[in-house]
Amino acid sequence: MSNEISPSVLQNNTQHPAVQIDGVGKSFSGTVALEPVWLKIRQGEFLTLLGPSGCGKTTLLNLIAGFLEADCGELFINRDLVTQVPPHRREIGIVFQNYALFPHMNVAQNVGYGLRTRHVSKAETAERVREALELVKLGDFADRKPNQLSGGQQQRVALARALVIRPKVLLLDEPFSALDRNLRTAMQVELKEIQTRLGLTTVFVTHDQSEALSMSDRIAVMSRGQIRQIGSPTDIYDRPQNQFVSTFVGDANLFSVTLLDRDETFVRLTVGETQLQLETYQDDLPEPGPVTLFARPEQCKLTQAGQAGSIPATVALTVYQGSYAEVHLDCAAADNRVMQRVPASEAPSAGTKVGIALPSRGPAIYKLNGEVE
Ligand SMILES: Nc1ncnc2c1ncn2[C@@H]1O[C@H](COP(=O)(O)OP(=O)(O)OP(=O)(O)O)[C@@H](O)[C@H]1O
Ligand SMILES: [Mg+2]
């Protein structure tokens, strides 16, 4: 086969996606881990694969890296077909959750490993290792062994080791999930800075929605081996296209309503006794009849009980959160408990009867019992 990477066509070409995935899928002994996926990752883009455990994130990453062989489809890096190219010829940098450093090598040897296997000269290796360690702020740690480093430092070494080969694409599989919250946030900021400075195409795997929202240019939300929506963080948060995405990313209030009809601008629906007219961003709506209406807590408002147009509810409990309080409400028209945030000093006590006012713009309507997974 002549489809190995040819160095003459490896230059970045902004006209072409950095990674193009055309119908790549994977099953393990008859169980589908990844349905065929189509996806183009742009040059310099930070793309996050976000989804619950077992949804196929690592499988997709390993297919891009070449650690797994696809059952179907084709994979391109820049313009080169790499479906049959082994991992070490794909020029990809990888960082795993568990660091995977060589325990018997010191930091510099760990970072230089990929250069030695590529037969880069000793002098150039030393220089590039020094640069990579500077980049991750570990310039003074070259002689330490991995067991003399903290978890955060080990993950920086793993990052330096991935960057030193000047990869065409950087892949990271839950790289910060073993770190405590503060360190994790610091590492997120650092990775984002390095990635932006180098203009490095990056595919980042996480099941943490806030990590995905804060770092990504685009997020691909996955469940059950499929990409359920792909878009910018604001697309995903403000305009979730299905119930799974609405509940997996951010907090969702879901109401059981009856869709009556729609025209160019408005949808008309009833919630219990209350009739409402709303604007929605959706083009595709389910058929009239029982449906699920979704709104973010910050789009809804708590009102006095019985206020015109509001949905009756009773405060079940309030949870103090410092700068605000979460008010959890029982509501006959809701599929689950409704949650609202209010200033801590204004939190109503349990048992108080209130109303929930829906926004006139912004809610979405999904098929009944759509797809909570
Ligand atoms: N080598 C394998 N053999 C058999 N089944 C596998 C193998 N690797 C993955 N799977 C299955 O494929 C599905 C997707 O797994 P994958 O590791 O891609 O999920 P994930 O989204 O990375 O989950 P997590 O967040 O837990 O890491 C799961 O059902 C998993 O059990
Ligand atoms: Mg995984």
C-alpha cells in the first residue's frame, strides 16, 4: 500500500481540515462502541469530546491515534489518508489520564523518548527537551524521576513529551481527572495558553461539562457511540438540539406540556391549565401533542403563587451555596424537580407555594420522553 504519510504533503494547509473522519466506526465482539462518525477538525482548533462513561470517547481518540483499527470509514490527517498508517507514523502527540511515564527514566529522558526513537541527533534532542520543559514550566526538573514529582508535575512531563515531537495533532484523554480541583483549573488554563500559542490542533476528551465549556472552540457531545450535537460552547449550552444534550450540559428544567401549533414566530402550548405562547430557536419541532419543554434555570423566574402565566409549584427545599441558594421545587407539570437559583437572602422556605414563569424566548421543545440516557 502506498498510503503512508509522505513528508512532502505534510505542511499545514489552512484550506484543509487537520483531521477528517469519514464514517469511522468500531465494534468490539459485536458490541458497537462507536457508530460511524463524520467529523472535520479545523487547523488549530481545540475540539472536545464530551459524554458520559462508556459513550465511545476513548474509542474515537484511539482510532485517530491509530491504536485501534477502524471497522469502516476513512481517516485523514491534513490531506493524508492514514487509516492504515501505524500510530508512530501519524505524528500525533498523546497524553493519557494516568501519565504513563517511564518510571526508570528521568524527566528529560522521558520527554526525549519520542525524539530518540525518531533518531533525532543528541544535540537537537537536548535543545528540544529543554524548550518543551520550559513550555510546561518544569525547566528545573530535568533530572528528577517520575516518583519524585507530584501528579500535576507528572502530567506536565507527559504534556512536554507529547509536544516535543511537534505533533500535527495533540490528543488528550481525561488528562486532568486525577488532579484536585485547584490544580485542575490551573492546568486547564496552562494547556489552553500553550495550545493557543502553538496554534496546535487539539482533541480533548472529558466527561466534565465545565471543563469542556471553558476550554473548547467546539464541543462534540456524545452518547451511546454517537455524536449527538457538535458546536461552539454557546451553541451547546444555549441551543441544545435534543434532550440528552440539554440535560448533560448544564442544568435543565423539563416540563410536560402539550404543543398546540406553531406559526413563523410562535409556538402555542399548554402547561396544565396555563396557556402560553413562546418563541423558540428550533426549526424542527415535534408533532402537536404531548412534548417536553426545556428551559435553563436562569431563563425562568420564581413568581408569586397564582401569577398569570406562571406554572404552580411548591418549594421542596432550599440549598445554601454561599453567594446564592438553589431552590428545588415540586411541580406537577415538570418531568423532574425544577431548580432555580436566587440570592441567598431571598430563598423561600420549604412548603411555600410559588409560580414559575417561563421565558417568552429561548425554551426548546423535544419529543416526549425524548432521550434521557
Ligand atoms: N477493548 C475493548 N473490548 C471490548 N469492549 C470495549 C473495548 N474498549 C471499549 N469497549 C467498550 O466500548 C464502549 C466505549 O468505550 P470507551 O472506552 O470508548 O468509552 P469512554 O467514553 O472513553 O468512557 P470513559 O469515560 O469511562 O473513559 C464501552 O461500552 C466499552 O465497554
Ligand atoms: Mg475513556
